[in-house]
Amino acid sequence: MLVIGIMIGIPMALVLARWANPAIELRARLAEAGGWTPADLTADVGQPLTLHLTSDDVMHGFAIGQSDAPALDVPPGTMVETTLTFERPGKYTFYCTRWCGLGHWRMRGTIEVSGPTSEPVMEPQPLYVALGINVDADHKIGDAPSQRPSAERGRALGIDLPEEYLSMDYYRAHSPVDLRDSLRANGLSDGDAWDVVAFVWRSNTTSEALAEGQRLYAANCAACHGEGGAGDGVAANALANNQHDAAMQFGQHTQRPADFTDLQSMLGASPALLQGKIIRGGMGTGMPYWGPIFTEPQSWAVADYLWTFVFQYQEAQ
């Protein structure tokens, strides 16, 4: 009787568990055709949320923002099952990880997770907000160098720099032209000053952070900004011509992606400004916001990587 009870009880328990927490079918379509359906889900802390994922058109991907869980491929005509369990209440963003067209960045949805919490979680204020930086303001300089500054040349100069200039706080809050001007005031030539700036910028990141930034950039940014950062990705021309899709509403216009090899523009921007643009997005430009997707270290890694299009780093440290 015990064996029979076990044989009957286990399947029944599984059936009851599935009845109590039925799977949700989540369908993916190109953004122009509706994106994720449904796009807004709910869950409870500690309770499994089972999803049956499928695509109605092309290959899509599924991932939860700011999560270490690997992305799932969602091929057309196939059902992929995944079960999620959230430990904290809040709003989580899920998104498509496969480039599926100009509307790819709009392939996002949310999961509202409810549950008890001892204290409200206070998110830290982004640095660009704390510094009062207007990420949309023009920051071009008029006297950019004629060639890319070199971190190796800057290191070889052997300049005894004040500790302030080598600190992370200074690096993130100041633009390269700010440091160039300070170095010029202390007697350095323009060319040497720019090379020292490149050395300081390289000193404030790591090879690991640059590798992570490169990975994230290739997966999420290169389609628009180009592999070499020149604003010439496969989607650049369509964005420049506002050929996004017919469903765009007033105020959703797009423009050509930023050129990260433009020294005039980049040398007037601080790392905090770049990180702010990454997490907040570009209002009315077609630049998506990555705040709900990237963790803070990831957003800084991408910002650090963008400087490789400006400075020659090699392995100067």
C-alpha cells in the first residue's frame, strides 16, 4: 500500500503543482508585429513562474535583465520551457537577445514580482544625475588632435601625475579635454598631454572590464554603431532615414547612431556621461535604454570599452 501510495501520490503532486502554477505561453513576434505576447507578466516571490516560449516568425532569444541566467534561443515553431523563481520583489525586464530587425530593441516586456520585503530597496542615484550632467547637451570640442592619442606613449613619458588624476572618481567625472587642459597648464605640449590622458584613461579600467565591454557591445550595440564604433552598423542607414516602421508614434523619430571614433565629440564627454546615455538611452533618437538590462558594472564596462575607439590602448597600464 505504501508503494502504491507513492506511485499515485508523486504524479498527483506534480499535477497539483502544475495546476496551482500553470505555465504561461509567451509568444515572440517581430516588434512591428507586436513583440512579446503577453508583454506584462506577474509573479510572486519564491513561487516558480513557468513559461512556454515560442516564436511565430524568426529566431528570437529570451533573457532576464540584470540576471546571470543564460539566454535561451526561441526558434520558430518550437516550444521552449523555462521556470523562473524570483527572490526579491520588483519589476524585472525580459528582452530579446537575437538581432531580429530594426525594432529589435523594442522586444521587451516586464515581470512584476510581488511579495513581502523587510525594507524598501533604495536604488543608488546614477552618477550622471548626481553630477548634474545633461547627457543630451552638445559636448564637442574645437581642437581635437589629428591622430588617436596613445596610452603607451603617455606611459613612456614618465610624468609624475598627482594622485587625483589617477583616481576613479576623477576619471568618471571629467572629460578627456578637462585633463588635457590641466596638463597643458602645467607645461606639457598638446600632443604629450593627449597621450597622458590616454594613459590615465587606460589606467582606470582593466583588461577584464574591456573584454566584458567588448562582448556586450558586440551583442547589443554593434548592429547600429558598427563593429568599429563609427556609427555604420547594418541598421545605421535605415535609422538615419527614419525608416524604423510604420507603427512609430509622434516623437519616436530616429537618427544616425553616434560615431564613437569622432574625436571632437568623444573627447568632450566624461565616462559618467557615456554611462548615463547607456542606462537612460537617447530621447527621440532610437537609442534604447539599457538600465534595466545591464548591471551597473556591465554599463561601466561598456562605457570603458567605448574609449578603445578613441585611444590606442595596446597593453599600457
